[in-house]
Amino acid sequence: MGDARKYDWVVSLRCVETIDFMTARWSHLPYDFLGLVSNRIINEIDGISRVVYDISGKPPALLNGNKIALFCCNSFQLSM
């Protein structure tokens, strides 16, 4: 991304732990892992300028819109 100011899309990551999809709690992921994922997304995908980690639980936040995001997290491989 470089040092220039950039106004593009924001990616929101949301990883939750659930057994019934009626309730869910956010997953505590290591900061090093989140930093690595954030850097790779920003540097490797055009049009992304920021990555945030959503710590909303359910309820009140819904899980319906996150099916694609969950699939992407499962298929995104990182070498640490």
C-alpha cells in the first residue's frame, strides 16, 4: 500500500465460536496472526485500505451475512 493516503474498501473479519448458530462468541485470535492476515489482505488485494476485526457476539449481531467470510477464512492459508 505504501505511505500515500488511500481511501478504498474496508474488510471486516469476524471469527466466532458456536455450536448451534443461535448464540456465538467472538474468537480470541493472536495479535500476530491478525497482523499477518491484515498485511496480506491489504498488500495482495487491490482496493482494500483497511482491515478490522469484528468482536460482536450473537445476539445481537447476526451471522447470516458472514457465510462467505467464514468460507474465505477456512480456505485462506498462511505460512507463519
